[in-house]
Amino acid sequence: MQKPGKVYETRKVAEYLDKRKLTAQYKKAKKYLLAGSLLQVRFKQRQPKGSGIWYFRINLQFRALSVFDDSGNLIVFSIDNHQ
């Protein structure tokens, strides 16, 4: 499991977070992720293994789906309603 260098969001993700009032919770999860507390946000690779898609927990309901780019940065491309 690799630790991301930086975390970036697409514009669509930022709008989704603002619309659902999840920005503060997302920023807190992002802070934990960048600090290396991967278990705190349950940072895992999505099934099937090898797909290249990783996710981390924002709260009990929402997960952030992401991929690593060539330089080791994490790009969040979608927020998933886990319920």
C-alpha cells in the first residue's frame, strides 16, 4: 500500500462535496491520508485487485474513489454513496 504524495480532486468532485455539505469531513479525511494515517480513513484498493482504483472513507456513508497518477499523486475522481 503506497502513501500518496498529494491529493487532488476533479471539479465535479468539489461541486458534489459542496452540494452535500461534505467539504469539512472530506478535508479532515484528506489530512489523515496525507499524514500517513491510512487505517484511520480505511484506505484500500478496490476489488478486483489490480484495477488501480483506491478508495478512502469520508464518513460512514461516503467513500472517495481515486487513482494514482505517474508521479504518485492521488486523483479523486468520484464520491460514492456507500449505503
